[in-house]
Amino acid sequence: MKCRCCGSTNVIKYGKLKSGKRVYYCKDCHRYWVENATFSKYPDSVRNRAVSLVKQGKSVREVSKELLIPKSTIYKWVAKTCDEER
């Protein structure tokens, strides 16, 4: 196993979460992480709706106010969607 941050192989298992996912610790850069961690504050339906509204011509600011989501988050979603479509 390699560290996600520094690439070191000086990594140890550091326990488990209640969900059963393994926690790792890097002895070189002193960081912790969970393998295969997936966290999303907003459901995919909200993300897809925001991106489709922007593609339909609404401004990011309008979508932000309508869905109560920060503009920076919507910009990231749109950029990621555009990269995936290429």
C-alpha cells in the first residue's frame, strides 16, 4: 500500500471505522485516510440537476440561489462533467 499524499510505502493499518472500512496511517507524512472513502454532501440527483440547468443556459449564480448550493461547488461539478465528456 502506498500513501495517497507522499507516495511512501511506510504505511500501517490504523484500525477500522464503524462501517468496516480500513483506516491507514503514513509514518512519513503523518496523515490518515480511509481506503475507498466516498463522501458526497449532495445526492447525485441534485448534482445532475445543477449541471443540466447550467447547460440549459442558466447562470451559475441563478442555479446557486435556486438550489442553495455554493457557486464554487457548481463550478467544480460543471468542470468535472465537461472533463468526463471529452
